[in-house]
Amino acid sequence: MSAAPQKTFYLETFGCQMNVHDSEKVIGTLVHEGYRQVQTVEEAGLVLYNTCSIRDKAEQKVFNRLSDYKKYQKQGKKFAVLGCVAQQEGEKIFDRAPYVSLVCGSASYKNLPQMLVQIEAGNQRVTGLDDRETEDCFETEFTARTNPHRGYITIIEGCDKFCAYCVVPFTRGKERSRTSDSVLAEARQMADLGCTEIQLLGQNVNSYKDPAGKPGGKKTFAELLTAVGEVPGIRRVRFTTSHPRDFGRDIIDAIDAVPTLCDHVHLPVQSGSDRVLNAMQRLYTREQYLERIAWMKSAKRQISITSDIIVGFPGETDEDFTETLSLLDEVGYDAVFTFKYSPRPNTPSLALDDAIPDQEKSSRLEVLMSHQKEIQITRYKKYIGETLEVMVEGKNEARRQWIGRTSHNKTLNFTAPDTSIPQVGSYVRVRATQSFPNSLLGELVI
Ligand code: 5AD
Ligand code: SF4
């Protein structure tokens, strides 16, 4: 008797690092359940989309993709929608795309094995949508990490902040932390396998609360960061995303004390205007934000600071926007991710009047980006002549350049003589010789 053909799946991920890492865990779970990952929809029996709904274009992409693949339905392929659009749209997805058989939000991934059995049995309209109040994180020993040198570890899931514009608390559910013991065990395991860089992940890592542990053994976020940084073999630790409200000085003290903690902090500000920050329910003022920036600037190493900014929040005036521009000058960011405000289902800001016309949002975005570009040109120039340590990430064959990343999280591409070919994943020293608004170019120091 010949063996049954192996079940195959294709998975596509949209959105943030949390989604990318969730997909690594979903892939590991599927493989453990006997599936084989394939690289095209054509080859797959099961097609999964891990979706994002942070802004409206992200969500539209998923629906476009699903309608592109409608033709495959006749071939008996099964479709699953996972992640934030799944949680947000729920069973409506079945109405819009009846060939979808599974809709599952991230808070329900721990039940994936049972749901897979159901869809394989031919059940239609299988859902995992009711776990947003869960206390559990999605922990699995089967995470399928593709990069052997650096990897993510989730330390906290969900969000309880309810910023006025943000859909995340509705899609990812209640805030819940993993135990520090479990995070550290994962970090040690990764280090044992040769991984040297770890990025701790969460919607708001600074509100990490160690749920268990021996009496007196509970760790704060800064203590967890320190402990991960002290795992033998780990050379770089990063963390994202931070919320200014919960960002304590102890994090900077940890960066000062532990050399493996990278000298980079991503601290989304969203706006430079107190009026807008208040309307966004961000729970801090410009002054309080700048206080945190001052801690970073007083650190022993120069800390690279990056941020997220939303333009065109309802009611944002020209004066408010000007305050955002002046904040860019005051902080001196090394990178800023800029977004046009996008109204999201369920969010409190939907009820606000004074929507900003799209054209105005676009022009503010452009002004903001070109202002920031000027700042970056000046900031990146300062590195010319400096020697920096980079992790080698790969090679750009067309340019005959190696791709490197600094502890500051900057891209530093470099040339190396044929006699000194660097290993991907190794750490080398590179002297910066040219600067661009978003990257540096240099040569290997032998
Ligand atoms: N509109 C535009 N940008 C948003 N972000 C989150 N929600 C929205 C929204 N509704 C941005 C914020 C956040 C980043 C991940 O996405 O800047 O920090
Ligand atoms: Fe959204 Fe605010 Fe939570 Fe970040 S902190 S995920 S912006 S609600």
C-alpha cells in the first residue's frame, strides 16, 4: 500500500514583526502536525494568510489576494485567514470569500492543531475567534526559525492601552506576559543552536509583567532584558515596541550595564503636540516623552533613537503638525516610520469630528519625510571615518557589497577583498567611508 500523499501548506505573512514571528510558530506547529511547507500556492493543499489590519491598505491586500486565488477553489485547495484581519472581520470573511474554511485570530493559535483536524475532516467555517480574554500566550517548542543567527522571542502579547486610533487591543486581545523562566529557556536554547542575536517582541514590551516565578524571582522588563543579555553566546539583544508611558529609566541603566544590549531604542511618539497626544489617549505629554529621550542621551553609549509618527489624526491643526516637526529636530531621530492616520473599526477615534482630508494628510506626510531625511543626512554623515562592528547579514551580488547591521540597527554595507570573505552571521569591523540618508557604506577592517 502506498503512503498517503503528504499534506502541504503555503503561508504568506503581512504586517509587523509580531506577525512574522507568529508565522514562524504557526509553520512549526503545522510541520509538527505532519504538513510540509511549499513555496507556491499551486503546490499547496492548504493556503494560509497571516494578516494585518493596522491600516486599511493592509486589509485590502488580503481581500485582493483571496479573490486572486478564488480559481483554486475548484482544485480542492483549502484557505485559512489568520491574524488581525481574521479577528477583526470574523465570520464576515466566509460571506465575502466562501471558499475560506478557517478564520482564526492570534489569541487562538494555541488551538490550531484541533482546528486543522476539523478542516481536514471537511468542516466548513471553522473559527478561532473567542480567546481575546485569554491569560495564555502562544508558546510552542516547534518555532520554525529561518535565520540561524538572529531570532525573535515574544515576551508579551496583546495590548491594554487602547490608544484612540489603534485596532490592536481589539485584534490581539488582552495584555499577557510569558514567564521570564520560559523566555530565558528559549533564549538559552537559541544560543545553544548558535543564534547570537535576539529580539524581544511585544506590542508594548515595557509593560511586561512576569506572571510566575519563585517568590522574589519575578523579573521586571529591565531585569529580563539583562538576563537575556547575559545568556552565554548571545552578543546582541534588541527589543520592540516600547511605549513612552511605561518606559522606565531602569531600561537605560540596563543598557549601560550590559554591553550585549544594543544601543538602539524604538520609542514611538506618534505626535509632537500635547493636544493631539491627549486626543490620541497616549497617556504622556511631549515633555514627559522628552524626559525619556534625555535619559537616553545621558547614557554611556550613544543610543540611536527611532520612532513612529501618525499625521492627520482628526483635528490635527497646522500648529500641531509644526510641533511634530520641531520634535524631530529636538530629538534627532535616526529613522522615523511615518503613517497617514487611517480610521480603524471599533477604535475610539472613529467618533471624532474634524477628519483631515486625504490630500492634506499626504502633503503633511511628504513634509515630515523630507524634514526627517535632512536630519538623517546630517546624522549619518557623522559616522564617516568611524569603525563599527556589524553582523554580516548577506551579500548584494549585483553591487558586490556585503550587507552588515550595526548595534545601532543601521545598515552598513561594505566591500571586502577576495582574500577575506566574511561569513554570514559573523561579526566584523567595518570602517564607514560614505553616508546616505538611510545607510552607510564602508570597507572591511582586516
Ligand atoms: N492609522 C495610522 N497609523 C497607525 N498606527 C497604528 N494605528 C494606526 C492608524 N489607525 C501606526 C502607529 C504605530 C505603528 C505600528 O502603526 O504609528 O506605532
Ligand atoms: Fe496600539 Fe497603543 Fe497598544 Fe501600541 S500601545 S498596540 S499603538 S493601543
